[in-house]
Amino acid sequence: MKNRINIITVLCAAAFVLICILSACTDNTGPFYATGRPEPGEQTAAGEQTTGSFSGNGKNELPALEIETTEEQTTVIEQTTADEKIPVSIEITLATFNIKHGAEGLENVARVISEISPDIIGLEEVDINCDRSGKVDEAAELARLAGYTYYAFAKAISLGSGEYGTALLSRYPIESFEVIPLESGGKEKRSVGHAVVYIEEMKIDVLVTHLSYEDRSVRIAQMETIGEMLKSYDSYILVGDLNCFDLNDISYIGGAYYVNRPDRRYLTFHRYDTFIPDNIVVSDNFTELSSGMYVTECSDHNLLYAVFLLSEQSAYKPSV
């Protein structure tokens, strides 16, 4: 009799355990036990409304996107990595202006520059401590008058007690600057100034020059020299007086984009309609938005300018 009671007790306990197991297997309210995820708008076993979209196969895995649900809206937060790049683009105005050594007054030159207010401008025929211009450092004075913090001067020749050449004014810090002599074939010596600036962490090589006008073959050789320099830069700007009597000659530079070109001529020199000397040349990550010419009587040249969108994949999105 006692043995029969023990057997019945064991059978009852086993039956109870089996009932509990079967009950647990049919309960699908847990987050990772369902054979499929509920569709948006359906109700779960707990009676909760679902929103957003889901990714997965019903197994215990994380969704591709994190979903935050509130009563008003659903916000999707993209997962990012520390080295994910986002495009950087910035609007920038460039200009070039042959100032005729400020013969009509540096205040007038500065006023014209300020009217356009370029971020970077190349200046040609600039005097430094020359008798004819009152022994003024014209690069420094124009930077002061036009409100530029950064400037640089590239000597081409000595002139009396002073120097004569080209200059850059910049709203961006000039990290380095060098002057590179150009072969001038026994004529007036020419040079190119090379600056490195950083714009929104993008390295830009900026050149300013004033090429020979006496001999076309010398001028073409100078263009080819500058063209070789441009090939070594990822992003570049070339501004200057190229002294082109034939705009087709700019092809010897080989730049990606020209503001002044055969199919669109800005007559920047006052005396000859066929002489198109001044130009702005940029790499292919510059997109022109607009361009123009500021007509002025404070020089025998007009100021040439262009507005660009500068783009490059060079900034990193911080990790979330």
C-alpha cells in the first residue's frame, strides 16, 4: 500500500512538471522566442502597439537600426563608426587684380577689393619699398586697408631700392609660402608664389603669378612649368596675370577649370579687346557658382572674380 502511494505521488509530480513545460512553450510574449516579429501596427500578446520597421529572422539578433518610440513619433538613429567620412563643402570667392603698383592710390585699390570681398585674391604689379610708390609695403598696406589678416609677397625683380612682384591676401591662415623663379629667357624676370592654406581642414595649394609678355615661347614655357606644379597638387588655385594674347594658350597650363576662356571672355585689360591676360584656374573639386568682372579706373586692369563651391571628402563624422 505504501509503495502504491509513492508511485502515485511520483506520477502526479511528473504530470505537473509536464504541464508547466507545455505552458511555457506556448507563451510567445518574450522578445526573442517568437518565430517571427510582429508587423508594424499589429498588437503583441501583451496588447502593445508596434511602430517602425524591423530587420531580422526571428532569432536572437539586434536590429540593423535602433528604433526609439515615443507617443508622438518614431526616431531612427543610424549607427556610425568613428572613421565614417561625410562630404565637406564650402562657398569661397576667389579673385585676381593687377593693381598697376597702386599708381591711382592704394585706398582706391582697397575699396575695389572690399567691394568684392574675396576670400583669397592674387595681386600683380605690387611694389615693396619702391621710390615710385612712396617706399610703402603695398602688400601689407592693402591687407590692412581691405581687412585681411594674412598676406604674402613673391618677389620677381629688384626695383631701385625696393622690390616688385605679386602678392596674396587671404582670410585663411597661410601655413607656408615659397617663391619659385621662372625661366624668363633674358627678359624681365618672373616668379610664382606658392602658398599652402587649409580651408575646413582641406589642404589647398595656392599659386599667384605674372607671366612674361615679351615672348610667347617664353610665356608658354612658364605655363608648362606651372602646369607640372599643378599635377602634384590634389586641390589647387592659380590666380594671376597670364598675359595671354591668345586665350587658347591657357591649354599649356593643363588646369581643370578656367574662369576666363575662349568661350567666355572677360575683357580685364582696358586698352585692347583682344588681350585677355587675367585668369583664375582651379582643380576639379571647385564648382563655379557665379563669376564677374569689377570695372575700375584705379588700374589699367579690371578685377576678375568667381564664386565657387569647394568640395572634398576630408572630414570625419564623430562616432555617436
